[in-house]
Amino acid sequence: MIFDHRTHELQPGRLCDFLALYESEGLPVQTKHLGHPVGYFADRTQRRAVRASDPAWQACRQKSRSS
């Protein structure tokens, strides 16, 4: 079993905003390209590349950076 553990840094007091944004905009794009987040295996790199090129994902990332 492989685990991908990540640490994200957010501005203090912005966690709720980030989670709301991710739930409404980020997760739908992620699920569209990566499937339901149970596990990502051999094709993970390709799926992430396709997700990264999606304008909706880029917009969500930009919003999360300015939050």
C-alpha cells in the first residue's frame, strides 16, 4: 500500500474558506480527472497532468493562493 502524505500551508484563519472552496470547486475537478479519492495508482501522474491543465482546476488553485 502506498500513501501520499502532503502538508499544505494556509494563512491563519483561512482554513474554513479553503475547505469550502475545495469542496465546491476543487474536489469536483479532482474527481473528474482522478476519480473518487480512494487511491491513485499507476496512472496517477497522467491523471494529475490532465487535471493540472483543466481551467477549472487552475482557477480554483489561483483562488486558494489569494485566500
